[in-house]
Amino acid sequence: MSEAIEEVEENKFTVTQIQNNLVAVLENINNHNYVKVNLIKNCSYVGFIHSVDPVTNSIILSVPQGDAYKTVLIPGHAVVDISFQERPANIVLPPKKEIAPESKQDILKRKARLISWFKTNLLPVTELDNKIVIGNVTLLEPYRISDLCTDNPIVAMRIKNVIEKMPEDFESK
């Protein structure tokens, strides 16, 4: 147990402790990840902590429901306290999805396909280092929709729509 965190009760942390020393709380959560999160308005959730946003203290919780898990996003401002629970024998850890890293060749192929697709759609596309630049939009590696960078949401949505319309079998020229 970290000396920076003093427990209010055994295995329980208040929202103030969470906000003031999130790192120490997370170290403890990693050791006891089946928790009960009490919220304002006398509501609570019991489940496995998937992750915690260090800025807003929002919690992503996997709540067991039969043989499956429901993912719940708990806003940080709604948390009153977190207490560690004994995991019932019939509850198993939720499976974590492992994403296999893409090969450099696959990423370069996607980049070439996108550049060709943008040109096919008559968009002003250029390459700058490992970035694709379309007007004031930059598409960063690994060149997925989530890698669009711009300060204009309307333009971002239009570029996103163009990318989504690219056929799976489209080949770069």
C-alpha cells in the first residue's frame, strides 16, 4: 500500500483521494481489480476496472452480466468512493482483446491506397514525411479514420466519409 494513500476504511478510497493521488490508487486497483464504485444519488456498480482517465477520473468498468460483460462508463465527477471486493468464484476475469501490431508493409500499403483513393476523388493530397495531407487535414500513421487531425470538424467528417466509401478491393494506382 502506498504511504501517500490512507484508506478511509479497509480497501476503500474516497473521491478526494482518487483525485489527489490517482497513481497510488491505480497501483492498488491493479492488485485488487474487482471493485464496487459508489456514485452520487445512492447508485453503485460492481465489476472489473478496465481503465481510468487520469484527467477526468472517469472509470471504464466491465460489469458481469451472466456469461457476458457490460461496459459502463462512469463519469469521474459522479464517483463517491471505490472499494475492493472479493471476486465471487463464479465470476471470471473478462477477456482482454489483444490487437496484433500491423506490419510496416501493411501500413505503407494502406497509405498508398488512401493517397490513390483521395486522388481518384479529386482531393488535393500530398505526402509530408510519414503523413498524408489533404488541405488542412493531416492523416497520421497508421492511417485510420481515428488518426485524422484537423481543427475543422465539418472537414474531418467529409474526409472520414470519403475514407469509409473506399471499397475493400480498391487497389492503388
